[in-house]
Amino acid sequence: MATNRKIFINTVAGGATRILGLAIAFVTTPVMIVTLGDQGFGLFTLIGALTAYAGLLDFGIGPGLVRHYSEYTERGEPLAVRQVTTFSIVFYAVLFLVVAGPLYAVAPALCDLLGLPAEMRDTAVASIMLMFGWFILSSLGGVFGSRLVSLHRMDVVSVIALVGQILYAALVILVLPIYPTVTAAILFNVGQVLFTALVMLALVIRADGNPVSNPFRIPGALVKKLLSFGGWMQINQFAAIVSLELDKLIIGRYLGVAAVTPYQIGNRLATLNRLIPLQFLSAIVPAATSIAIRARGPELEAFYVRMNRYLMVMTLAITGFVVADANRLVLAWIGREYAEAVFVIIALSISFAVNNLTGGGTTIVRSAGMPRYETYYALVSTGLNVVLTLAAAPYFGLVGIIGATIVANVIGSVYFLVLFGRLFDFPLWRSLLSWLIPLVAVTVASILAVKGVHAVFPPQADAGRWVHLGWLIIEGSLFMLVFVPGLFVARFCTEEETALASRFLAGFRRTIRI
């Protein structure tokens, strides 16, 4: 199977699975909010945000696994593949044994730091420990999932994850109303990740045979390589976690636990523009590793431009529609208005879209074994985010918190794009701006088309979720009817892509006539 076809299949399968997962969240989130209440759901969200910081304990091992597996598979070194798996499993097992006790001891202090009410402390402590168990199981499952992804089987990993999500949704819908507690909701997460980890382990055994080696015979050079690469990835991961989770913690601290709920609603919808685009980047890592190892100059630049163009088409198609229809998305999903959530959706959607511009570059520097350049940009963004958010939160509330995140994100992204262009000698106009400007223009035109419908038929809060869902389908279709032809009118598409589209339309017309 050709590499491009593998990437396409993995992206489509992974994207479709994530969309189905989003549909599951569409059903389960309102159930959880109603069952747990704003305060309970806010606590569940805060514990999840805290657990994200547990990822800092893995020294960047997890984020680099696909890259290492791909490299050793490319070089035909199956023993090294097994040694990577063995080291990772032992590492996470030791991590659990070392951290579980101290974490239990400091959990009450974490509750005080978050300003949680006294009546929620016992639940919060139990939830923190359960979420740490979930993190360890998820990390072990990630080892096996990374091995499958390195074999271009992201489609299989995505399907397994979807089945796990369906299992989780069934538990939320059927069991959570009977046991309406935060700890029960977290236990459902633990069960989901245990199921997916075991299934992926079985598939790795089927693909590789015995997936592990003697842990006492792992070469020191390999361990050093994993930890060295992981050290840079650790800093990147820390920066990503702070950027994604800091706002929730600060909102909980300054505005109250219940205020986290509208933020989380808005944040969930804003991250739609990372759903399929980041799936595409994950699918392309094995191919990017192969190209980055052997290619430089025009070939690598062509790969970078092509990757970034496709990434941003997906990003702005989603961003534009979410920005245009933010209020209706909330009404269709939750069933009532959340003014704060709409503000969060629009602001963070634009911020995340800018951040996605760095996706092609960060994939290449990781694949080339140079993650430090991503680290420089991550530190700039995170440092600015922490300083500006803490300064703005007490005086400007939610607006200040979101505004600080946007400013930090934009400055950091621009810094990386300039740094990356100089590092590989890719001129910014030729590799980025020449195609991005017409793409943004097409996106704005598509947004205005949807806003035109709103001017005539404004969303009514009491219309009902299914009515709003119907309007979303209509307005989404209108958006794409402007967006897709606009790409050709604005001459965004290459001659090859235009010819491919013409052949597709010709084949479609023949099919219709038949």
C-alpha cells in the first residue's frame, strides 16, 4: 500500500472515529451536567485538568514513542522495537509504585489549593487517586497504540478507541443516573481505558509476536536516546498541558467551580478545529520520520508545504463554521444558552487555528530528532500565558483569562514559524503566506454567508435541540457550498488538485446518469 494511501486511510478512519466520539460526547455531556450538576461536573473537569499534569511524570517517553518505533521499523531492527516497548512498560510500572503514596499524602493540599468546598474534599481526594490510576493505564495502552500507529494502523487504534468510548457512554447513560457521583464517572473512564489497553496489547502480540525483551539487557545507549529525546518532549508536553489546562484551574480558583462548566463547554467546541487536523498529523508521523531522515532542501519543503496546506484547509473549514454558528452549537448540544461559552468558543477557536499553523513544522522537527526547536516556542507561549493570565484574572475575570491565552498563543506561534523558516531556509511567503491569505479570505466569505442566514432567521433559544441540529446541518451545508468552490476561485488549489477535482466531478456525473 502506498504511503499516501496509508496516510489518507488513517486520517479518514481516525477523523471519522473522532467525529463519532464527538457525537457520543454530544449525548453524554448534557447527561453528566444534569446528573452531577454544575458543581459536580466542574469538579470532574478540574480533576481531569489536574490529571493532565501527571503526564509530566513520564519524562516525555509517551509522546516520542511513535517516532522511535517508526525509526527502528524503518531500519529493520525488531529487537530495538521490543526493547522500546519493554523499557516503557517497566517505566510506567515503577512510576505508579513511586508516586501513588506521595500523591495520596498531598491530595488534600491540592484540594485546598483549588479552593474546593470542605464537603467535596473526600470525593476530590478519591477522584484524584482514581484519575492517577487511569493515567497509568492510559499510558500503558498508549505504548501499544503507538506501536500500532508506527505500523500505519491508526485506523485500527481509532476503532478500538471508539468502541471504548461507546462502552463509556453506555455506562454514563445507563448507570450514572443510578450512582450520580463524580467517582463513579471516573471509574467508567478507568474501565474504558483498561478495555482499550488490553485489546491493543493483543493486536501488538499478533503483529510482533512476543512484544517484550529482557529488561536487564536493554542497551544504555537506547535508554539514553529515549530519555534525551523525551526530555525535550517533556518540556513541550508541560507547555501544552499548561496552555490547555491552566485556564480551568484559574477559573475554578477565582470564579468558582461552577464557572468551569461554561468554560469547558466552550473549550470542547473550540477544540473541534484540532479534531481531524491533529489526527492528520498523527497519521503522517511515520512518513514524516522517513522523509526527515533522508531528505533536505526542496523535497522537504514541498512535503512541509503540502502537509501544512492540507492541515489548514481542515482547520479553517472547521474554525469558520464553529465561529459562525457558535451560539447554535451550544443550543443544539446543551439545550440552553451559555453566553460565556459562546465567547469562549469564538475566542479559543481563532487562537487554536493560529496554533495549528505550527503543526507541520513541529511534526518535522520531531521526526528529524530536533524537538528542542519546538521546546523554544513552547516555553515562549507558556511563559507568556502564565504571566498574562495570572495578571489579568483578578481584574478582568473570564475575558482577561481568555485574552491572555490568545495573546500568548499567537506570539508563540509566530515566533516558531519564523524560527522554523530560518532553520530550514523556507521563505515565509513561499512556504506559508502565499497560500494562507487566499484560504483565510475564503473562510471569511463562508462565515459571512452563514451570518447572512442568521440575520434573516436568528437562532431562537426555545426552539428545541433537534430544531437547532437541523439548522446546523443546513448552515453547515451552506458554509461548505461557499468554502469548497471558493478554494478554486481564489486559486488556492494547485493545478494537480484542480485536475483531480475535475476527474472526481466527471466520475460523479457519470454515476448520477447511470
